[in-house]
Amino acid sequence: MLASGTFHHVYDTHGFELPFGIELSLPYGITRFMVMQVIAALLTYLIFSGLAKHIAGGSPATGWFWNWWEYLVLRLRDEVVRPVIGDPHAHGHSDHGHESHGHDAHAMTSQANVDGHAVMHGAVMHGDGSLSKAIEVGHPADAYLPFILSCFFYILFCNLLGAFPWFGSATGNINVTAALALVAFGATYYYGMQVKGPVGFWTSMVPEVNAPAFIKYPLIVLLFFVESLGVMIKHAVLAIRLFCNIVGGHTVLGVILGFIATAAAGMAWWLVAPASIVGQIGVGLLELLVAFIQAYVFVFLTTIFISMGLHDH
């Protein structure tokens, strides 16, 4: 029964297999993974709408629960989104490698007023003309945070739901991960189109070619084809990587637990059963780590692809 439950963690079904052989069927063609996706979306909404209320008006979040989610948000913002994307509107240069803990190394032109002083990104301009470091009031890359954060926590919750008995990881279905990768590609094109235009997004993939005309134009066509295909493949790999890692982990759990049923008829059961349970616990703990890592890898690569769409090659 344990191995069967693990099987249902991986493969989508039209119901839930409960203890004692009880089957809970779902109507209208609704599958287990559809339910898991709705639960993941609701968890994301409820937790972060609550966090938004706690930090409204600039007040810090209090309590270990809200601090944990705020910590994850700030880490993704300061260690992934801002350093990778930089300033998409700064032509001819990039902010990559010029940020420290989310603060710009240079003063931006946009300003706000705090306590009577002109506040720039990372600095305060005092009345005497001196500059002092200040808390950053914004960053150009923050415009892409809602999408990146939504992807991360939605995928994270989908992954973690598979750790509960009789539930399942929706990301263990290739259709789900393919849809996520397609959304990531849509975001890459949409954000890139906002900066470069619908056509400029594609033409900017081809670097400048300094060569005679009879070499230049065939080379441009070839480079355009290769780069365009590369964009498609990169996003397809997002789906395959996430799917394989989630399915692989649950498959290992099923195999380890299957040893118990295999040895049930002999005396070896007394040795195999405890070893299998210990192995399942160890792999299960590793799966919790994998749930976070795979969500992080997905959004980190998505952020890179968005940055590539925003900046010239």
C-alpha cells in the first residue's frame, strides 16, 4: 500500500487513494494534480496577501512565520532578480557585478524625498551637497519581482505537497511543467517586447556581424535561426528538468518501499523492512531539499532568460 501511495504521488489520477483501500473519485474529469495546483495557488495567495498586510506602510514583519516568508522574498530579490536583471533601460552597460545586497553602486536619476532630503537609489543628497548611504527606495528590476516570486512559491508549494500522504506533486506531471515553461517563455517575450518592441526582441538576438555582404547576410540568417531555436530549447529544458527531478525522487521512494513487499514472504522481511523505512525517511528529507532547490533553479534560469531578452547581446 505504501508503494502504491508513492505511485500515486507521481502519476496523475482522477481521485485519491485513502487508507484501507478507500478510493475518493473526482467528478467532471478533475484530476488529483488539478486539485494540488489549486491548493498551491491558494497557499501562495493567502500567505503573501497576509505578508503584504503585515508590512504595509513600511512596518517590519513580526513573528517567525512571517519573517520566514519575508526572508525568502528578500533573498530572491537581492540575490537573484536585482543582480541578474540590473537596469534593463540602461543601454550600453549593465549593472551586473555592481550591486551589493540589493543596493546600486551608482545614483539613479529618479529621486524621492525622505525627511526633507533628496533620496536617490543607495544615497541621500543633503542640503550641503554631501552624499550618504541610504536604504534603497526602489530598483528597476523590481518590476519583474511579482512574476518571479509567483513562479517560485507556486512551484515550491506544488513540490512540497507531494510530501504529504495521499497528495501528490503536480510538478511530477510533464503537462504542468510544460505549461510553466510556456508561461516563462511568454514572460521573457513580453518583457523583452516592452523594452525592444515586438520585432526588436528577435532581431536583437543577432550580434553585429562585420563581414563582406556575401558572408554577412547568410551568417545573420544562420545566427538568427540558431539563437531563436536556442531560446525555445532553453525554456523546454526548464520543463524537463523540473519534471525529471520530481519524478525521479518519488520513483526512488517507491522502489525503496517496494523492497518491503518483495521480501514479505521470507525471513528477510525483518531485515529489509527497517532498512527500507530508514532509507525512505532519508530520501524523504532529501526530497524536501530538492523541492526548494528545483523551485530556485527554475526561477533563477527564468530570471536569466528574462534578462537576456531585456539586454542587448
